[in-house]
Amino acid sequence: METKICTIDKENIDIEICKRAGQIIKDGGLVAFPTETVYGLGGDALNSESSTKIYAAKGRPSDNPLIVHIADIDSLYTIANNVSENALKLAKEFWPGPLTMIFEKKDIVPLETTGGMQTVAVRMPSDPIAMEFIKQAGGFVAAPSANLSGRPSPTMAKHVAEDMTGRIEMILDGGDVGIGLESTIIDLTSEKPMILRPGYITQKMLEDVLGVVEIDKTILDNTSKTPPKAPGMKYRHYAPKGELIIVEGTNDKVIDYINQALTEHKAKGEKTGVIGTEETVSKYCADVVENAGRREDEEVIAHRLFALLRDFDEKDVKHMYSESFTSDGVGQAIMNRLLKAAGHKVIRLE
Ligand code: TXA
Ligand code: MG
């Protein structure tokens, strides 16, 4: 299959291109498109065959449900039952934006889209290209992140092209995304609202609207025996091809430890990499040293993380070390993705 790449300007959206992309979805095909979080791999959410194609294109297990993207609030009532007061409060505050909410699904949503679940994840993205594309596609676009299963999510169209060329009909290239980490997922079908995946909308921001919000404990702790509530969170994910280890401790100890490990790998002729911060990058002796940003600029770190991980693969790095980040605020989402990328391999220096 030929994959057409169409460049589109956020500031001056070409409606004709969005119409063409929308028609591909209506005809049962697949189109990757930018959102404010990461690029999505879109298909018609109400067409079971489209969802099946999405799983095939990504190489994703079919028990891992897709998020349905909508462009207006009325569409929510077409696909979800029992939309609560809490949901409406969150929608008012954070939609359009990087928040996904879980509802009971209506029959119109095929089980292929929800990975066999009776619930449906819904999000209204704020990216203007995404908005126009969803409208032109008929209003209900199922879209996981547009990466091959297991790889870091795409934050640029070139990442999508790396993974999806030949597998989908079209890529809408709207440039670099704004946030760089996937949406926060909150389950509103449980007794107490619960975060299933941390993201840019933090626990504190949600609590300011709803009062107490719980967080699925399995997210930052791999020792838990219970599986995470979002099926996708159980899979190894975001992983670079080589081995990634997170090292925690004071700056001096972390730098010493990592440099020692790097020296040993280098002696064996193995290519090495480090994810450091503005404050520390000049101190590492790795072949590839990635600067995640200043330690306190969590939004910058979030924005760069997936691209850094892909860059290691491009440079064929075999052994990688990363500094650790705080797990408050957006840091919670950063550490969740980094821990998954590292397969939860963490060294804690006393
Ligand atoms: O920012 C985002 O959310 C991006 C962009 C494209 O919108 N999408 C995204 O989709 O990250 P994906 O498929 O890569 O991740 C969706 C996550 C998975 O972990 C999945 O298991 C969970 O959402 N999920 C979907 N439906 C669910 C449901 N009904 N109940 C619990 N978890 C669900
Ligand atoms: Mg994903």
C-alpha cells in the first residue's frame, strides 16, 4: 500500500486535505493525524473492520482497547451511557484537551473498538487539525498512538512514517506535537474516579475539579501482582531496542555510577547512551548524550522524551542510562513512561 504524506498548516488548515483524509476513514481506511499529545492512527470507531485494521497495522494485541476521538460534546451521548455530573465537569474544564474519560459504552460502539470491554474511552483533542479531520471523518475516530506496538509514541510525522509507511493510506503531517506524552486517562465508571494513566492533566488538576481522585497503584510500582486497569499499561512499551536503566540518587553519585558503567561497556566496544539534564549533560562520557532539558522544566522533558528514545534506536545504541525525575505533577507521567521504557530496571544509590 502506498502511504501518502500530506503537509498541513495548523494556522491555515486546508479543508480539502481534511475532506480527503475524512473520506479515507469513511471508506474504511486508516489515516495518521496530529493531536496535541502524540500522533494518532485513526480509523472509523463505529466500523469493526476499521478497528481490526488498526490492530493489524500496529501489531497490537486485540485485547487492548482504542480511544474514540470526538469533535463535539453531543457525540459523547451517541456512544456513552450514564454520562455523570463529574464527567461533564471535567469536560467543561479540560475538553478539548489531553484528557480521556472511560464510560459505559452504547451498542453502536463495536467490541472490536473496545477490545471486548463494555466500556469506551473517549477524548476530544484540542489540535485544530485533529478537530477538522474528525468532523470530516464522520465524528468518531478510533485512534491509538501511531507507533508500532511497543515503540515510543510518535511526536513528529517522521516517527509515524518510520513505523507506518506501507501500512496505512495517509499521514497528515501537522509538524511537531505540543505536549509529547499521551493523554491522562480517568475512569469514571468506578465508585471513585481513578487515574489509569498519568499525563499532562495531573492528579492535582483533576482533584481541584472533583475532590479526591485515586490513581491506579500499579502504574508506578511493578511489584504489584494485580494487572493495571487500562489493559495497555501491562505491555512493555516505549522501549528502545537496547537496554535502558534508570539510576536514582544525588547528582554526583549518579554521574559517577553511570560513567563507570559506560566505561565498562565502551571497553567491550558497545555503543552507549545517556539521558541527562541541562545541569549534568556535560559530565557524561557516553557516545550519545541526550539533554532532556532543565530538571525543573517538566513540560520540556515530557516533550522531548519519546523523540530521545527513538534517537537512540536510530544511532544503534546498545546500553542506555537515564537520570530519574520527580514523580509529582507532570513528572508522574514522565516517570511512568520512562519506567516502562526501562522495563522497570532502576538502580537506587544510597
Ligand atoms: O493522547 C492519547 O491518548 C493518544 C492520542 C492519539 O489521542 N492515544 C493513545 O492511545 O495514547 P493508545 O491506544 O496508545 O492508548 C490507549 C490506552 C491503552 O492503555 C488502553 O488500554 C487504554 O487507553 N484504554 C482504552 N480504552 C479503555 C477502556 N475502555 N478501559 C480501560 N482502559 C482503556
Ligand atoms: Mg500507545
